[in-house]
Amino acid sequence: MNADARAHLFNDRTTERYRDSLGRGIDRVAARIAATEQPFSGISPTRLAPEIDAIDLERPLGDSAAALDELEDVYLRDAVYFHHPRYLAHLNCPVVIPALLGEAVLTAVNSSLDTWDQSAGATLIERRLINWTAGRIGLGRDADGLFTSGGTQSNFQALLLAREQACAVTAANCPARPAEQDILPRLRILTSEAGHFSVLKSARMLGLGPDAVIAIGTDPDRRMRPAALARALEQCRREDLVVMAVVATAGTTDFGSIDPLPRIADLCAASGAWLHVDAAYGCGLLVSPTRRQLLDGIERADSVTVDFHKSFFQPVSSSALLVRDRTVLRHATYHADYLNPVPGAGQQVPNQVDKSIQTTRRFDALKLWLTLRVMGADAVGELFDAVVDRAAEAWALLDADPRFEVVTRSALSTVVFRYLPPAGQDRELADEANLHARRALAASGAAVVAGTRVDGRHYLKFTLLNPETSAADIARVVDLLADHASSYVDRYAAGLCRSAS
């Protein structure tokens, strides 16, 4: 074997090379962050793709400094920087330094969280954090869970457990003992029409029919209507359908709305339906010093999704699924002789793969562990409170601005709004003007905002997750959006552009 190849392995003989290489990378990123004046360069895929395609991967550079120089041109120069205060688009947060320390440690040691003999202390740290999170939620002494790659995976596994539990209970209660394939067509999932798309996606992957997910209507604040849920539960009962899960949302992606969890929990308890709460976004309230009460009722859930990489300021990925009853995790348990054989008498080896739909899995829990050990939960909660406060200020600013209309006031940190051209014929250009404003703003690189559709119309969206974003930043972005939108309307009136509708 070529000695040069061995020199790249991280071991006891290459620690100095490791220090030098990572030091160069840290210096490069730190310099870029320090010099970043806007969240995005505005580059288009058609401009950047040829630069990356032209790189010959068969000809290595052989030197980390040269590779970092190249990386500057194909990644760092044009990356979207979530730490910048005018990044206001998606649920991407700036990250805290203790978590970055955790990331550096976990990638170097490279533990795999599937079995004890690959992770040891990492297994126990993850389990301790799961217990801590379950305690913050209030799930009780029998709770358990595991870290996952994100909210979509957490929601999927929760619905997998709910499906298996529903099939087992239905079969046990029927004298004919139907097979699972006969029960599946009867299964239904009830969720808010403002809920996350991963519920529909999960239903398809779980082998359920296209009509398996029933959307429940929402009120003007985009919260699930308990009366509509009650009617849907009753209709399912009359039609001999099995409600395998009700999915409530604590922080919808677009509106930051929190469904009325206590009333939904009452209905689930009365009907015997599994209650899953998707708190991927709203989980930051678990450590909020002022707003924890907004999650009242979550403690009655059968399963809960939390995304620490949204509202705990953690690097991707850092998510978890919690369950009230640890025994339901058996539905995800499979044994392999080489990995986690069926335990013998008296053996109590804590293998996390027994709970997970993944096998090899990163020690992502370390990032949250070091965050809590360095900063503490209260400090994280204060950061999350700050972005919720800033969103309230943004809502008030937009609500008072005659150039815009706002949909609803979020319980969390999103603001959905749109530019309104002057009354008259130009009002018909609202959709195109808002689409143009968002694209033009991104192309300028001065700020990044998101877009969505509400009742079939195009809207803009702020998602605030950066405590460093100021009221002045928001006001500046609002003015830029208005300028781009009004410019489009003026150009259309002058015949310089055509409506896309």
C-alpha cells in the first residue's frame, strides 16, 4: 500500500496532521463568516454547475490547503449563510459554538450508535438526553425514544409504531383474527390541513391507501378545529374504519400555529386513538422561560417529534422521537446474529439499534449534550424566546404597513404576508409581484425569504430563528421586497413584462 495513502488515516501517528488540517478548515470558515456581508451571493445553478462539473475527481490535489482553495470557489463563496441576520427563509437556525465543538469530537471519534460495543458511553449519553427530553415533555417514567435524522424520520417512525399498534389491537379485538393486509385498507390518519407533508409521505411508505390521510379543517389562526376532528372520528367509527393516529402539530411550518392539544388529547382518549404531536418546530418552547404553557397537553401524547436542529440552535442533524410507552418500540426491533442477537438469560446490553429504523447512526446527541453542559437549557430558551419576540415585532410592522397584508399572528416565529399592489386592475398582479419580489431579492443576495401558498394565492414568509436579527433588519427587508414588487407592477404597466397568469 502507498505510504501516502496511510498518511491520510487519522490515528496516533497522524494527530499533528489532523490538527493542521482541521485548523486550516476552521480558519477558512471563520474568515468567511467574519467577512460575510449578506446571506447569499445570488448565484444561479446555471452559473455554478459548470464550475463543479469541470473538476476532475480522478486527479486529487494532494493537499488540504489546495483543496480548501478550490472549496472556496465551489462552496464557501456561494453558500447560504444561516447565521446572517437577513436570512429569513426556512427553518434553519444559526448554531451555537458548544454544538460545533460536539460536531468536531463526534466526527473524529466516529462512534456508531447502533450497538453498545460500537459506542459505550455514547449510548448512555443519548439515553440520558432522551430521558431528559421526555421529562421536559412530561411523558412519565415509562417513556423512551431515540435520536433520528430529522422530523420526517421521526414522524415516519411514530406512524410506523402507531400502525403496528393499531393492527395488533384490531386483530386482538376481532374474533376472526384478520391478517394485517386485511386491516391496512381500513386504517386512517387524521391530521390538520396545515400539518407537515411528511404525514402524507409516511402514509404512502407505510403501504396505506391514497385516502388514508384525512385532512382536518383549521380555524382562522390555522389551528386544527376540535369539532371537525370529533366529526371525523365519529365518521370513521360509523364506517368501521380504524383511526391509527391523530397527528397534532405544535408549530406548523408555514404559520407557526399550535393545535389545541388539550382538547385533541381529550378526543383521542375518548376514542382510543394514538396521539402523535409533531413538535419539530415548537419544541424550543420546552426550554422557554416564558412560553412553556403553549405546549400544555403535549404530555398526553403517545409519541412526540422534536427537532433540536430547528429551535435548539443545533447543527443538522439533531432530532428525536419520544414515546410514552417504551414497549411500543418493539415494533421497530429486529435481531441479527452478527449485531444484536436475541439477548440470553440475564443479558442486559443496551443496543440502540433495537429501537431504531436505522442501523449505523451518528452520535448526534453529543452536540446537545455539550450545549446543555456549557450553556444550560435556560440560555437556549432565552434565545428561542428572542426570535419569537422578534416575529411579533415583524407582524406588527407588516400589519401597520398599507403595502402588505398579513395572514395570521404566529404563536412562534413565522410571519406569512404578501405585497398588495394599489387597488384597481393592478391588484390582479399580486401573485406575480410577490413571486418576482422573492426571486429578485434572492438574486441580489441582500436577503433570503421564503414563499408559500395560502388559499391558492402566492405569499411571502419570514421564518425568524436568528436572535441577532434586528427590527432594523426586518424593516430593511420589507422595504426591499416592496421595491422589487412595485417595480414589477410598474414595468408591467409600462408593457415591459407580461403577467405569468
